[in-house]
Amino acid sequence: MMSEHGFQPASRSRHPEEGQWVRAAQEGDRAAFDRLVKLHQRAAYRWAYRMVHTHDAADDIAQEAFIRLYRALERIDSERPLSPWLCRVVMNLATNYLRRQKTLVSLDDNPGLEAVITQDVDRQYPTSKHRRREFVAKLEKAIEKLPPKFKSVLVLRVQDNRSYEEIAEALELTMGTVMSRLSRARSRLRKELAEELKKMRE
Amino acid sequence: MSACNEIKKLLPVSPAAVSPEEYRRIIQHLEACPNCRALQEDLQALDQASAEIELPEPGNEYWENFGLRVRQKVAAEGAKERRRLIRWLTYRPAFSWPAGALALVLAFFITRAMLPDGQVPESGVILQEDATLVEELETVGPASPEEIAGEKVLTVEPRSRPRAPSSAEELPSGQPEADEEATALAEASDQPAKKPPELEAEEIPHKSTAGRIAGKVPEFKPDAVPLEEMQSILAARGEEAPYEAPPARKTIILKGDTVETQVSDRGLPRGRDLELAERPRVPFPVDDTAGSPETERLLSSPIAQDYSGIRALNKDEFTAADREFFKERIRTLSEKLSAKKLGGDRRKVCRELVDMYYQLAVNWKVTSDIERAIGFIETARAMLPEEDYPDLDAKAAALKSLLGQ
């Protein structure tokens, strides 16, 4: 049981040529910069989407992160992995985006037409699959409501399988802060979804 | 409870996150503690459900173009930086135009405020030199040659300008018309239009072309006849408005074949005008053969013989009506010459105009007339054939000699 749902520490092996590409990009090699973009573009988009939950915003944030990388190329240490630096940039951009959108979140609280239809179908044909889908949707909504500083830790730890050390490095936090924020994030989610969790245990 | 608190910090536990011994100890606690076991199950469910949250897949095309879009944005960013740099280098405040206009307006009013009372900027009165030919001719005051015993004296004096009365009350009731411009200025400013005497002495020689020529004169002295006295005499006759004293006087004396030029620093008394006004007027045209012996002598001089136009010198005296005749003729010919459809008459008109300018200049010896005549002769060279050049050269030389050049 425990091993089935346990989390394996993510082994983020660095691409062997990443350092070389960083040095080449620093010297003006555009092809090397393109390779760096291609190497990290999916991760950047994934982090961004987990944070902002919309494709357009995630796309903008991921693109902006690589523009920031281009501007900061001279300051990048080619001996260190690029992923933590890029992750920090994406999370900061996403956090800023969420802060700007904070006033608009309340307007989006109402579920969309698709969600309403899904709920109606689930009520008419309540199956375990439908209940699971409903639970995941509610969880997603609950995660969306989390403060960015909790959400970023939760996203990296739970959804992106990052280790505490990697999260601490990426977000420039201490290990204790990472664990504390992760614990508080989970507690909020558990409180938010207490009724659903109780049904699932039954 | 202390064991629960310690265990809760590690939940949800996984075998890979802790050592095997720690993992075994946690499992034993969870089997014994329902609260911690429920927490473990809830957190596991949350983590598992969180991992199930689907991510949209934009598609291969999106990922293939992702880098290209980044490059485009980087390039656009560079262009934007360059534009920003250019804007910064060429930055001008948005309020520069209004501020500039305001500064000009303030400068205008400050300049006006710094002028003495009643004095106006030069553009209104003094710049008659820039007016049209007709306007200039109209402002020229009467003048006449003087005869001094045994010698023909040609007085070349700067052009006189209308002088404003010292005040509106000083204008005599019987005077038909005062200087309209000065009156208008006096009315507009509610101040006397008369300039302070100390300003007249310095300004007048430099305002007009005549004044610039008279600038060669080392010193200017005000009128020898008081203005008020002259005004009263003229007003009693109701003939003409008072005039300023000309700044200087240049005299050309013809002694046989020689020409002498004398520049007098003595102010030209307006009494000369009064003296001329007392003389009997001679109708125009006059009989050229009725000249005095002195006129005959002048006509026989080398200078007079060189120019056909010098015949006018034979006149014993000229009046304002004669002068008006020349001015009107010049005006008519000038308008005719400026007409586009003049055709072959252009040379004829031009030649006559040269003669009219020359007659006006040599008969009245007014500096501004002479200057205008010289200027038009230079202009006429472009319209006349070379066969006319000797005549033009002779006229120009004679006119320049009148100026003492």
C-alpha cells in the first residue's frame, strides 16, 4: 500500500551537453540557445500550467521565462543545472500573474458549461469513475485557490515529483520552509475536500 | 501524542523517502493509530488525485514552433530596446511646443513692456524701407535744389519721414490731416506718439537707407528751428504736417567741371521748406528754354551733357505737383512692367522707367530717390540689351556721384 502510493525522489539527471550549450549560447550561438529551449520547454510549460491552469497564460509565462534566460545568459553558471534557475523564473512569473489575476478569480468561480454537464451526468449515473473525476476536478479547483507560495511547492513536489532539495534550490527556500509549506498546502486541501475524502474512505 | 506529531510530519510516507527502519516504525504506528492512518490515506488520495490532474497537450506543432517564437520575441525585444534607446536619445518633453509658444508670447510682452512709453516696435513705422516702391515714394517729402551765389548747390539729404505730433492736443484745429499712422498709434496706446528727443538723435540715422548712408555723417544735430514754431507756421497755412528734421545734410557743389561734395553736420533747418513754400510756384511742365544763366552753365557742364535726362535740371523750380507727376508715372510704368503679358513693349517701358527714376533722382536730389534709381538701373540691365548699357552706366555713375560715391 505504502509503496504503491509512495513518491520516488525524482532523479533529475542533467543533460550531458547542457553546460556546453549554455557556454555556446553565451558566446552567441543561437543554435545552442535553441537547443536549451527545446530541452526545457515542456517542463517550463508544465510548471506554468500547473500554476495558472490556462494554456494561454502558461504559454506566455513559458515564453517569457526563456526570454529572461536569453537576457541573463551571461550570468548563468554553465557548471550548474539550468532547470532550477528556469523553474524559479517560471514560478515567479506565475506568482506575479496570479497576483495580478487575483481580483478576477472570483469571477471565474462559477463552473463552466462543461463542468455543469459533467456534474449532471455524474448525478444521473453515479459510478466510481465519475466520482473520481469529480474529486479530481474539485481538487484542481482547490489547488487553484491555494496561495502561490503553497501551490508552487505542492506542484513541484506532488505533480512534478521534485525532491525537497530540488524544490529548495529552485525556489531558494530552506528545506524546512519547503516541508512546512507543503504540509500546510496539504492540510488546506484536506480541509477543503474533507467530505469527498470521507466518502472515498467509505 | 508526541509520536503522532512526529509521524504526521512524515506523512504521507513512502518507502523511498525514509530509511527502511523509519518506514517500518511508521507503518507500525499507522496500524495502531486510526487518526494518523486516516491522515495517511487522505494525503495519499490527494497526492494521487493531484498527479491525475491532466495537463493539456498543445501538440507537436506547438513544441516545434516554441523555440522559433522565443527567438522572434527576443528579436522584437531587441528592436524595442533600440527604439527605446532612440526615444531616450531624442526625447523631447511633450510640453515643449506649448512651452515654446508661451515663451515667445512672454518674450513679446516683456519686450514691449521694456520699451519707453509710447514707443512701438520698429516693424510698424520704421520699416518703410521694406514696403513697396509706391509706398516708399509716397513718404518722400518735398525737396528742392538751392542756389547759392555763383554756384549750383545740390543738397542731398536723407529722406524725411513723417513725424508724429507731440500730442493729440498739439494738432491745430485747422490742420486737414495729421499723420494717420502716428495718430492711430497715439490712439491705440493713449500715449503721445512723439519719441523722446534723446532717442531721435540716435535712432533716425540708422532706420532708413538714407539714414544708413547718412551714417557716414559723424554727428547729428536736432532741428535748428524748433518743432513747435514750425508746426505753428505750417498749421496756420494748413499745408502739410510737421516733419522731423533730417539727420544730416550732404551738399554737392558743381564748380565748372569739378564736383565737390560737402557733408555738413549742421542740422537741416526745416525753415528751408518754409522758404520754398514762400516762393511762387511754377507750373509743370515748364519751358526748358527759360532757364537762368546758371542753368545754362550747368547744362553746358560735362556731367549735364552726358545725360539726356539732365535736361530737367533746366527747370527753374519744381513743385510738389511736379514730383507727384514723376511718382505717378513711375507707379504706372512699374505696374505695367510687372504685367506678364507685356511682350515686346517690355524694353520700351523699362527704358522709360529708367528715365523717370533718373529724372526724379536728379531733379530732387533726394538720397532715397537716387538709391532707388541706381537700384532700378541695375535691375534694368537684365531686361535691356547690351546696347543700352552705356546709357545705364552713365546714369548710374551720375547718380553715384550725387551720392558722393
